[in-house]
Amino acid sequence: FSATATTLLHGNNGPTRPIVLILEAAMVSLPAFALILLWNGIAFSLAPSLPQTIRSGGALAMSSNSRFEGNQRIPSSEEIQLMDEMINKLAMAKPYELPAAVKRAFKVVRSPQFFLRIATLSDAAKTDEDRQRYEALASNLVTTLEAVVETTTEQLDERAVAVETVVKAASEPDSGEFLVPLSQDRIVAMKKELESLPESSLDEGFLSTLDAWIVKSHQDGMDLMVGILQKVLQMYAGIQIQRALDRQGATAADDSFSISDLLASDAEQWDSLISSQSDESVSSVKKNIQKTMETVILALETGSMAQQVQAEYLKELLQRVEAAEKS
């Protein structure tokens, strides 16, 4: 826990104490790996087989932080509302339904903020029955998280191999170096590797691994690698959103310019693609992006990393389109 979280937990001897004791018990009973995974994020080293030489071929502007910063800051009012919805749904769920639910929203459920929010709701409960339900949920979640971590460890190893395969495709075939900005050939190769992975492997474990690699690369001062990993995230979002549209039969194949054209292209090409279209086409694509946010993003598990990544991707795409409309 952070110093703030520790103070909040241990500085309260009131009704939240049972949940505090549950968390203290979890910290004693869970294996060391589980504690690192649950409370501090995934600890790892970049795969030793990856090429380690990175050279910049020009200026590269990027954010070097993790794409999932929600577990390292004070939640916003919207995030608190989402957590409350998740907590109340989980509190009403049967114990045997928890493992599947926790896996789908692992990044959120495992965070200290999530347990602190359960404690807050327990304090605010109007009846003993509600208070006991929140306390039981906290206890059941710790047990469930322990079981999920045991199975997740193997899955994360598999996902690390998948991420490594995609990242390796970004290196130059002859030298094994990463030349940044990446050439179009390397971008195509990365996307080909990503598309060849089973869709079932592009899950929360895959995104957790990517997030951990981004954090580790940033900590090690490998900001150019951060850019490559974020490129994988962008490709992932574009591929998954297009697959969802295909399943819905929502692909506008007859349009000369559609959202699919943008999903299939590299994010660095968006501005030039959009600016080359007519005002009518840009307006149509804007409506399609907004509709996709409603039909695809809202259909994903609330609070999941998949929802966060794909929502951020579409939000950025929408901002680019809106900027083109104003220019």
C-alpha cells in the first residue's frame, strides 16, 4: 500500500476495522508473488531474448507513463461511481460467480482503492445486513484473488511470450536493433504478429503484461521502448474494435472513407487521412466513432483494461476528427 492508503486503513478503528483485518490477513497469507501482483503491480524484467539496442532515427514525441494510471491516483467521481456499481453487483453475486467476475476486471478489483471503497460503503451502510454484505464481499474477494493469482501466473507467462513476439517484430531483421520511429515495414510486421495471435489471448493478462512492460521501460529510462509498447496498445485497440464491428455487421464497406480505414491505419497517419477527406465524409466518420463508443465500448466489462484501452483509443480518434472539422 502507499503511505496514504496505509494511513487511511490503519487510522480507522471504527466499522471498517473488519475489512482492515481481512486485508492484513491477506498480506500475511498470500505468497510473495501474489502480494507484488495485487498491491504493487506486476514486477518483471524485460525478456532477455529481446534485442536491447534502441536507436532513434529522429524526433519522437510520446507520453512515457503507463496507460493505466487509475490505480496510482485518487479516483475521479466517475471512477468512484463505476467502482460503486461493480461493488454492489459483486456483493449481490454468488461466491461461485466471483472468480469469473474478478478475472474480467482484475486490474480494478485488485487495487487498494477498490478495497478502500468497500470499506467506505460499509461505513455508510444504513443497515447491519448491508454492512455485513460488504464485509463478506471483502473476505470473499481476498480468497478469490488468491485463487485467481495462482492461475494467472501461468497465463501471464504465456502472455509475456505473446507480447515479446509482437515487440520482436519491431526490430530490424538484419541487426536486431529497434530503429525509432519505426519504418512502415516494421509496423506492418508487428500488426501481422498481433493479428495472428488467438483472440482469446488478447485478454486482461495480455494488457497487464503490456502495462507492466511500459512501467518498467519508463523506470529504466527506455522511453523509446515505451513508444514501441504503446504502438502495440494502439494496434490492439484498432484490431479488437474492428473485430467487434465485424461481429455486429457494422462495417460500412460501401463508404469511400469509413471508421475501418482509420482503425486499420497507424495512429500517426490519422491526421493526413482525415484532412484528405470531404467535410461530409469526416462528419459521417465522426458519427460512426460516437456510435462505436456506445455499441462496442459499453458492451465491454465495466472497469476492465480492455474497456479502458479501447475507450482511450476511440476518444483520441474522435478528438483528431473534431480538430479536423474545426480547421
